[in-house]
Amino acid sequence: MTETWNFINTGSNDPFYNMAVDEALLNFVSRGEIDPVVRFYTWDPPTLSVGYFQRLKKEIDIDMVREKGYGLVRRQTGGRGVLHDKELTYSVIVPESHENMPKTVTEAYRVISEGLLEGFKSLGFDAYFAVPRSKEEREKLKQPRSAVCFDAPSWYELVVEGRKIAGSAQTRQKGVILQHGSILQEVDIDDLFDMFIFKNDRLKDKMKKAFIDKAVAINDIADKHITLEEMEEAFEAGFKKGLNIEFKPLTFTEAQEAEIKELEAKFKSDEWNYRK
């Protein structure tokens, strides 16, 4: 039997609102206020988000981020730096106890990412999951080579033509899984690498070349330009098919809106963003 989940597209918002809504949705699901939810959103201004464990001042050129007019926010999920610009961002929030959710992070990641896989397929891409086969490949995953996300596909990352096309991160809190990630429409690689601190320019150039070999955006390989609206349509259908669910629209109550507002203050604070 097909289950019905919530769906909400919150559109284009600043980084603090975007992160606040993801955390609020985790709270709402944890308290049993709402059913599992799939959310789509975009970023205004374009924003560099850093992983929960990243050392901001050591890895990020904060002055350059400001100079380029990008937003900056720390996520509540791990992983590396992501430039959110021309992309569709998704989040999936579901109880850990859900009967279709495996207990391990890696396997739950694969199940949730079926929605992404189906979305790429409906856009006409021959997408598949990256599964590191050799012991050496698996060891490499434990030692990320740079602070930039999309640097290498990890377990069950989505790959097209051998290059990573979507990057995701997951956290588990309060009995709830939150997985969110970027589906790249286009990427400005020069801008992205300018915002990270490297030991020297030679290393920066080397990492940039490696990135180009390993990561790709939808419109780098599409036969025709794919719009954000087409992406939204494809991935909404993809999540329905991949997770075998139907959607009902979600609107926030006044109390829920107030909770989001409170969380926004946290994500705006230096205490949160510069905590490492």
C-alpha cells in the first residue's frame, strides 16, 4: 500500500531560514505533529554552507565569501563545504523507526536516495549509485582530501557518466533521520574554490582539476538546458516513485512558524557559525 507523506516547496529564502526550516521539520516529525516530509528549496543569496564539524576559520576564506556577496551558514549535518547557487536543494525527514528505513546510515541513505535516482532517470540521465568496491577506495572515503564537497563520490552517491551529480548529508537526532542535499543545475567552479583556504596555488589548481574530473552539474551533460521547474517536477515524481509514496501539501501553523523564527536566530548567530 502506498503511504502518504507531506510535501512542501518553500521556494527561495536566505540561508538562516533554510536551515531553520529543516531543523524545525525534524522537531515536528520527532514530536509526531506531522508525517514524514519531503521538502524542496533554493537559496537567496547564493550561500556557502559548511558541515557541522568543519573548522570555519581554518578552511574557509571568510573575507572572500563576503566579497563575492555569498551567504555563509553552518549546517546541522556533517560533510564538507557546498556552494548553493544554481541548484535544487531537497530534504527528507522521516522517523528512524519507520518500517522502510534501515538502521544503518549508509543503507538509509541508499533508500532515501532512490528518490534522487528516479528523478535523474526521469530527466533522461543514466544515473547509478557509486559503491566503493575495493578496500583502498573505502579507506579513501574516511580521509576526505579537501574541504570541498563533491570532491569524491561516497557510498551511494549519485553518479552520471562516472561523475558525482548530487551531494547529500544525513544526521539523526531525536529519533528522526534528516537527509538533505544539493542537486546541481550549474556550478561555478572558480568561485567555489576561491572561497576555500589551500596551502598554495599549486594544490588549489590540482584540487580544482580533480573536482572537474569527479563532479558534474545537470546542464554540463544535458542535451538541452534543464530549468529549475523541470528539475522540481522530475524530482517530485522521482521521490514518489523511489520511496513508493504519495504527497499531501504541508502548510505551517502559526505555532510552527514561530518555532522556525526562533531557530533562525540560532543559525544567524556567530556562536553557531563560528563554533569551530
